[in-house]
Amino acid sequence: MAPSFLLAFVLLTANILPSHAIYNVARDYSGDQFFSLFDYYGNIDNASISAGSTTGGDVNFLDQADATSQQLAYVSPTGTAIVKVDNSSIVPLGGKRNSMRLTSTDAYPVGSLFIIDASHLPFGCSVWPAVWTTGEPWPTYGEIDIIEGVNEFTANEMVIHSQPGCTKTTPSIQTSKSIESTDCSTASGCVVQESAANSYGAAFAQAGGGVYAMQYDVSGIFIWFWSRPNVPASITTSSASSPIDISTWGHPSAAFPSSSCNMGQYFGAQKLVIDITLCGDWAGVDATYRATCPSAGATGVCNINNVVGSGEQYSDAYFEFNYIRTYTMDGVNMFSTESQNYSSPTAATTVESVSYQTAISSTQTSPSATTTKKKSAGMPGPRSSVSGLGLVAGLVIMSLAASSL
């Protein structure tokens, strides 16, 4: 075969090889079926440390029957899913306010992707909401906080928690700011604070909401945020059944690369959790409460100034989800609630991955690495054409070598 013909053949082959990070829909949590694949906690906050409930909040997490009858978890007339704090009952001194904690019945191993489209996130003094994932038992197999904040925060915080040994590095592709510790086993974990506007609080809702995405890959954990006007077309045009291509998403807000935190060692299959607690070990800590609630109230005590009483101040303490979709790569399967030791790293499906940099356009420039403490990064895309392109390159080299003989 003539070298020029071989080269043309090789280049043509390269063009038809898969070159994007493609995921297939695993679950669509939306509309009337939003709550059907979630378990309801049905106990006080902090009732079970093994279940990852260590926030010490002043709430009763309702079971399904009570949540439905009290309208704390329901589908609105427009088809959105509402998860909220009780804002109508009178709570006596020393009492707890009713709220919600939901946990998915499925667990997602390495090779999974989560997309969360919301129009409103809970906020306000004493309010501590989160959308997160956890391995079981907690914290042995890790925790990933996709959406989390307290009180009157204006920026979302993305966090991973692990056993000792998992640490944070900040790669140049991470667009938001790493803060706090580089040791992900500390109480605060490894934190990245979102730099883009409108990621949390009143501004999030005023902008029409937005979309968060989290990729759980063998090469690391990567989280993106887009305010409503900036959501990528690959997401806005997607459906409840269509695959999604993440190659055009650009750099992630937060990146936790496996180079400093081995996914197979510190993280297992993850269940999705949605909850809203009040006060507790972060929102209610005196220093945090006073710093993030300018109107801290007459006593300056989180519980007394907020939880106790009529609850009218909790009118903004709710999630409104347009949908949550989970995805997996080819060959990756979810684990059901019945699976034993579903979070064991050995149970996670081994998947091929490629470094994030190879999945993005060469015309994009990497932002300079943020200085500070807290997370790790290096976002890869799932399956890509790296192995195929390597073969192509090899054939080209062989062709050129042959032509010189």
C-alpha cells in the first residue's frame, strides 16, 4: 500500500473513531416518578452515624407517609419536584422542625455521571441543604458533596470526604477556588468554593436556577456548574432517554484527581442523597452562624432564633428540581439496595478513562492554577478514542518509516 494512500486511510479512520465522552441514561428522576426511587430517612437527624448522618441538626426527617401528608416532598402542578422544610408548624423551645432526607435506592460505581437541574435551592439563616453522594458504610467509602452551603452563603461549596490518605491537589483546569485543608479526612474535607456567579442562595433562583454535574471516574471526581443562561446545548437538548456527550463542557469548577486520591481505594459505589437540616454542626456553630447570618436575631443562638416558633422564615428553605438524571458508561451497572457490600472498591467496575485535557478543544486555554487549600483535580472523560488514536499514530509512523526504506 502506498504511503500516501495509507496515510489518507489512517486519517479517515481517525475521524470515525469515537472521540467524545459518552454516557447513557441510567435513571431519570423527574415528574410524577421523581420520588419513586428514593428511600425516606424517617428519623431524627444524627440518628445513625453509619448512615452518614453526622450533621447534628435540629430536624426530624420524615418518612414517606408523613412527608406526603405534610407536603414536604411532592410534585408541583408544573411537574417540578419540591423538597422542603416545614414552614407552617409552631415548634416549642427544645423541639425539632420537620424536614426531608432522601436516599436513592440505587448505588452508582466508578463510570457514573450525575446531572442536577434545579430552579431553586434552599437558603436562609439556619438552613443547611445538600445534594451529595455517599458510599456505605459512611465514611469508609467516601462522600461527594455536589451542592452544599449554609445560612446566607452566596457561593456553593463542592467537597469530598474520605478516610486518611486521600489528599487534594489543585490542577490548572479547575476554574474555582480550593480552600481549607488538603487532607480530605478532616472534618471539613477537601473544599472547592464556586467562583461563577449565581451558584447559590437568592441569586441562584433569580437567575432562573442552573445545572450541576458530577463525573465519578477512575481518574477522579469532577464537578461543573452553569447558571441558567450558560447551560451547554448538550444538556438543554438532552432527553430522559438520550445519551450525553460531555466533551464540550469545558473545564470543571472542581477537580479531585485520582493522582492524589485513588478512587479504587477511598471511594466505592455511591448513593445519591438530598437533605435539608437546620443549625447543626456547621450552620449552627456560633462563629459560622454569626458570620453568615447578619440578622442573627436577639439571642444570637441558631436554634432559638430560627427553629423555634412559627417557621415563617423558612419560605425559601426548599429545593425545586426540574430533574435529576444519572448516567453510566457502557459496561457499567448500578447496584441495587439488595446488593451486599456494594461500596467495596473491588465491586466497582473497572473502566477505561482518558485524561480530561484530551477531551477538550485545543483552542481552550487552561486557567492558571488556583492557590489555596482544599481539593484535588484533573478531570478526565470516560471512554474516548485515545487507544484508537494511539493505533492511528502508530500506523502513520510505520507508514512513514516504510516510505523511507
